[in-house]
Amino acid sequence: MQIAQEQSIYTIQFILLCLSSLLFSASFNMLIPELPNYLTSLGGAEHKGLIISLFTLTAAISRPFSGKLTDQWGRVPVMAVGSIVCVICGFLYPILTTLSGFFLLRLLHGFSTGFKPTATSAYIADIIPSNRWGEALGMHGLAFSIGGAIGPAIGSFVALELGINSMFYTSSLFAFLSIIIVLNMKETLKTKRNFQVSMLRIHKDEIIEKRAIPAAIVTLFSYTAYGVILTLIPDWSQHLGIQNKGLFFAAYTLASIGTRFVSGKVADKYGRIKVMFIGLVIISLALSLIAIGQSPQGMIVGACVYGIGTGVLSPALNAWTIDLSIPQFRGKAVATMYIALEAGIGSGALLAGYSYSDYLNRIPYILYGNSIVIFVAIFYIVYWSYKNRTIQ
């Protein structure tokens, strides 16, 4: 155990995996700031909540498949499939320019995040000692978040300078680079099987890993905030006079960088529950700060606090999911957590979108309301800790 502690987690495999995830995250996140206005140009302004909710719907539906395939077919091919979907969608957005075509693509695009993150988390658990999972997942999450920050900034810049179609093609390029890295990685699944159509048959007991349900409940309620932010922040940024709508995401990610350097280690040392509790409280505070600070400076402060909160919560929550699982169902456990994540983001986006309905004065109240929702997750982990007589 002491040897495992002294070994560095920063192997070539791990670094390449983080780079691939950074590019993948940047690929689909670079579209987010510009899609609300793009949907308005197509005549669908009242359906902005569907931009995120349709994406997360198919991501959630695909999770049981990705979990099963990750545990049977292998980590690497499942990661590659996720990136391939992003490449295809980037080329189809400029072609399918009707409302129905746009919504169809959002459904298809969602499959990408249903596959790659599931297999990636399982891959990390395979190559990293269990007493370093929090740290490793925190650093990988940092790479993913950096992609989520630079993606919107790059996307908005390309759209402003070269046009919306160039932004879509740039998205495809980033996803393609992600594939190149993944295909050169060594498979870690020891009992890998060749792909068979039977692997796509999902029985009801293969959808949810029951051991991971506590982590899924916390994930569900905590990630409603991200759905609200993805839906409202682009319009709120424009309202406050911020031209580059990716600035919020850049600020929140930069704030999370320092946090993730230490939060995973803290979760490994002091326990997941304590760290998750702190992260959730900070996220709830951040939502209120974004609502109160109705200026560019106030929004950036809220973004930074939100980044700190997610930087604290995410590594501990991901590590807790794997703690609760067993090795042969690791992929299914991660998939279960991600199903809840997609459901949380999707429901938050859908409710925020239809509550908003292009009335800017409603945005602060929606943010206040969601800060209260976060307390459901807080109450649950306190209850779970008491029921299991642990504060790990």
C-alpha cells in the first residue's frame, strides 16, 4: 500500500487519457454558447430548454449500453465510439438546418457523452491504485473542465470571426484529435470480448447498478445546477454586455483548477462525504451569487465560486461511485452515476428553459430556486451518513 502511495499517477497513459478528454470536452462544449441564438435564427426561440435536455436524454439512454460494452467489449473502443459521434455531428449541423433536423442532431450528439466518459472513468480505475482514485479522478475532471472552458471561448471566437458553420467544423476537428489519441492507448479490460450484437440487448437488471444508487441520488440533484447554467448563462451574459458568451465557463473552470489539485487528495484522506457536503454548500451559494451580482463582475464572481464548488464536489462524488461498486460491475456503476447526471442536467435545463421563456427578469428567481434544490442533495448525504453510521 505504501508503494502504491509513492508511485506517481502521472503516467503516459494517464496524461494521454486526460488530453483526449480535454479535446473531447472542448469539442461539444464549444457549441453551447452559440446554440441559443442559432436556435432563435431557426425559429425555435421558445424551445431553448431542449438544446441541453435532448442532448442529455440520449446520453442517459445510452449509459446502460456504454456501461455493458465497457465491461465486455473494452474501454478503448467505447471511448472511440463517443468521439466518432462528435465528429459526425459537427459535419451535420450545417446540413440539417431545420428545427426538426437540429433537434434530431441534439439527440444524436448526446450519445457521445453517453459513451466516452463512462469508459474513461473505468479506464482510470483500472490503471490507478484505489487509494489514489480521488486524486486521479480529480485531475481527469480538471482536464475535462479545461476543455469545457476553452471550448466555449474558442467556439464563440470562431463563430464571431468565421461564422457558425466554421464553429461546427472546428468541433469535429477537436473530436477527431481525441480519437487519434484513444486509438493508440493500451486496452485495460482483462476479459475483453469481441463485439457481438447480443451486447446491445439490455436486460432490466443491467440498467442500474444498485450499489451506486446513493451516489446517483446526490448526482441527480446536484447537477440540476449545471443544466440551469448551460441554458441561462448565454442569454444572461449577453444581457450583461458580455460579448463572448464563453467567458463565464472560462472563469468557472479557471477557478476549479486550483481546487481540483487538492480536493481529490483531501477526499482520499478525509472521506468522500465530508468533501461532498462542502462542495454542495458552495454550489448553492454560487447560484445565489450569480443571481445577486447583476453585472459582468458579479457574474464572474459567481462563476468562480461555482467553479470552486464543482471542483470540490466532482472528484469526491466520482470516487464515491467507484467505492460503492465492485470491479466486475465498475462500468455499470459509473454508467448509473452518469444516468443520474444526465437526468439532473436535462431536467434542470428543461425546467429553466420553459420557466425562462425569454423573460430575462425571471433568470435570478430561477437561480435562487435551484440553489434550494441543491439542499436536497445535502440532506440526503447527511441522512445516508447517519443511516450507515459513517462520515467517510
